[in-house]
Amino acid sequence: MIKIIQCLAVCLVLCLSVSTGFSQVLPPPSNVTAMDTPNDDGSSITIKWDAAPEDSGISGYQILRRLAGGGLEEVGGILPAGTTTYVDSTIEKGNAYAYIVRAVSATEATVESEETAPVSGSGEWFHTGKIPLLVAMLLFSAAIVWNIYDARSGKEIFVRRIPGLEAVDEAIGRATEMGRSILYSLGLGRVEEVPTIASMTILGQVARRTADYETPLRVPCRDPIVMNVVREVVRTAYLDEGRPDVYNEENVFFLTESQFAYAAGVDGIMVREKPAAVFLQGQFFAESLILAETGNSIGAIQIAGTDSEHQLPFFIAACDYTLIGEELYAASAYLSREPMLLGSLRGQDWGKLFIFGIIVLGVVLELAGVNWITTLLQRVS
Amino acid sequence: MKRQVPLILCFAFGIVMILTQFSPHSFSQGIYEEVISWTLIISPFALVLATATLIQTHVARIQRRTDHWQYSFVVFVGLITMVVIGVPFGPQHQAFEWLYTNIQVPMDATMFSLLAFFIASAAFRAFRARTFEASLLLITALIVMMGNVPVGDLIWNTVLGWLPLEDGASKARQWILNNPNLSARRGIILGVSLGVISQSIRIILGIERSYLGGGD
């Protein structure tokens, strides 16, 4: 009797185990495809599969790959249950790989998909996702180039008054009258950075005027390459004004590459030499207020300009005039009044008008429940 | 010729570098990385030139006995010490690291810490409520400052507890940062971006050539 009961118990346990096992059979990942990742340099393959039902018991996935004629190897570790895509960036270019997606349950039961056809990665010559960006860039460039060449016809181009640039002559005149020097800092930017190049352009215009007035122009530089280019800019400005005798190469000098040592150095020059005018034009970081406040404390007329929106409030608070953002780039056209440069400013304004139009249109369409502009812009970004 | 060659090079490299941004192919990315790495070659030469300029400047100061010329000796002491230790033993040497950690880092930190005082003095000037704009700035700044400190919400809930808005200081601060502040910032960023593109086009086309040393 006892044996019968024991046999029945064993059978019951076996039946329960078998039925539980059958109820947790994992479905294999379906529709597994492997393809060359679009818009990359051919260094990755994308594997996709269909999402499993929530009650499938799958707790994760493993990706297995096989190099032609080789064994299976696991890549990427365990992926979370909801994953349906994996990008294998560890492939070797030129080799074809076949993939298997393995579903894993909490009890470590596994089931594998069918093996995909071998795929190899190949680089694309054009990033199709950047077409809208390319179109926008071409349109904007065309507007600028058209305006530049239109300006050559001699048409009068209106440019709004920029107080910071109007004050350049005032600042130089003040320094000349007081018999003091002018200090010009290009900030911490490297030579390849656009704000630094814009600053050099302004410096060229300032140097022309200081050459005329014979006012000493001191330019401490943070970057050795910037220093060399600046020397050439200032020297040419003095030559163009017919005053090479006034040019002193030692006035354009290297200070240090260290950010705060540069700030200390420029502050020291300000405190010792008390320049009547201070120009802070270019790329600035945390040292912006240290420089601007020291300039303020010595009573110098200060004209600052930067494209860093984080430093602008400091300059506005501490300087007499501030070129805000794009005004830094408009300075060369504004100061030189060259028609071609002014034309590019008008092209820039067309770009702004276009963006403004897109924003207004986007807002109106969103309010009307149409969101294709928002979707397009999100896709581009 | 002195001007034409740099202009041609600038145009060619400018166009090629733009194109590499639209081509993910390893060939074009290779060109991009190669050109970027060329700047590393220029840097050591420029550094030698910079060191020569630094020495020249301070020797001239000592020779001419200009104001505070004695400090130029400090420059030479620092320069020679770091070279004598750094060149033969490398930057990982204990003495080099000690000098860096115990001299340069504290001096940098000192300069940086001055910023706190400069912010206070600049804020004092900016927030004087003389005009409508300055008053607006003052009120906004007070709200943002209140929202930034933990006690701000406590003050709000205690003093303005009768209002239906709980933790209003931090919420008002967040609203100011997310709406008027972010809108203004984005406006500036858009203008700057267009300005950068415009400036780049002028440089690539050779219209803006002052960086070569003159406008002609």
C-alpha cells in the first residue's frame, strides 16, 4: 500500500513538473533579420526581431554570431526582454556574419531562432538621414552667396546700428587722449575656432585705428598659433595705414596656455598699466567675469563680445558695451563697410527670417493638430 | 602668390571638410581624422615659438628695468625648474607632480575662487533698481536665488502658505529657467549658428581674409 502511495506521489510530481515545463516553453524569436547598418562606415550590422508577447516567459536575449565556416560566439551579453534590435559594432570589415537570437527565460531555459543569411558591413558614401540638413545648408549658403554677389552691384545695404561697434572709435579716441594703451584679449579660443577668427577681424580694424592715432595696442595671447597670426594681422594693419614704424612686435605676446594663469596675467597687465580701453572679443569661459570686473575696477571703457551665451550675462553686467552672439560675426562687415561683407549679413538675416517663419508655421500647425514640421525637425536633430 | 596659395588651400580644405560631414564612409572619415591630426604637428613648433617669445619678452623687461621687472625672474625660475625636472624624468615624476599639485593647482583654484567675489560686485551693480529693466532683473534674480536654496521653499510655504501653490519658489525658478531664459538662450544660439555658417562661407570663399593678415 505504501509503495502504491509512493508511486502515485512520484507520478503526481512528474506530471506536475512536465505540465509546468510544457506551460513555460519559450517561443523562439521570430522574423530575425540581419542587415548592414545604414548610414555608417560599414563597421556594424543591425539585427532585428519581432517583440515577444508579454506572457511568453522571456527574460532576455542573447545574440550569437557565426563567421563563415566558424563556430558560434556570443556578442553583447544579455539584452533586456523588451529589446527588438541590436547593433553589432564589433565586426571586422569585409567578413560576413550569420546571426542567431537566443531567447532566455528566468529559469535559464533557452530557445534559438533560425540562423540568418550571412551579412557583411559596407560603408555608405552619403548619409541619407542628413538630406534635410544638406538642403537647409545649401539654401542658406545660396542666400548668403547670392547676397554677397548682389552687393557688388553697389546697392545700398542697411545695417542696424550696433552700439558696441559704434563705440570702438570712442574707446580708441579716449585711450589716445589719455595717453594710455589699449588692451585687446582674444580669449581662450584656438586659431581654428570661428569666434577667434571673428575676433582677429575686429582686431585688424582696431589696429588700423591705433596705427593712425599712434596708440599702443597690447595683445596678450593664450595660444601660440593665435599669437603668430595676430602678429601678422596687426603688422599688416599698420603697414596698410602707412605706419610700420609705430608697430611693435613685442606688444603682441604669448602669456600662458593655462586658463586662470592667463586671467591672472591679463588682470596684472590691467592693474599695472591701466589701459584706457579694454577689448574682450572671442571665446571666453569662467575667466570672463574675472577679466571684465578687473577692467571695470580700473575705469577702462570696455567692449566685450562672445558667442558663448553662458558668459554674455557677465559681460553685460561688467562691460560698457557687449556684442551679443552673432554681432561678433557681423563686426568685420560693420567696421569695414565692405559691400560684399555687408551682403553676407543680409543673407544671414534671410536665414533668420526663414527660421522665424518655420517656428511660427510650426506653432500654428501644432495648434491645429498637424505635427509634420515638428516630426521633421525632430528627425533632423 | 603669398595670399593665393592659402586662399586656395582654405577653399579646398573647407569644401572637403564639409563633405566629410555628410559621408560616413571610412574613406571620408579617414580624411577628416587625418586632417584634424595635422594640427598636432603644428602645435609643437608653435610652442617652441611661444617659449622663445616668452623668454624674449621677459629678458627685455629685465634689461629695460620696466615696472615690476623683478617678477620676470620668477617666470624664469618656474620655467627652468619645470623643464629641468620634466624633460629628463617625465611628467609622471614625483617631483614634477608635487610641483603641479602644490603650486599650479592651488594658484589656479585661487584665481577661480575670486570669481565668487566678482560675481557679487557685478550683481550688485546689475541689480540696482534704477530702471524698469533693472528692477525686473532684480526681481527675477531674487526668485531664481530663492528657488536655488533649500530654504527658499520653506520660506515660500511659511510666508505664502495661503497660496494654492506648494514649493512655489523652486517651481517659479524652474519656470523662469525653462521659459523666458531658455527662449532667449535659444534665440542667441540660433543667431550664433547662422553667424558661424555665414563667417565660414566668407572664409571658404576668400571674402573674409583678414585672418591672413589683411583685407586685400
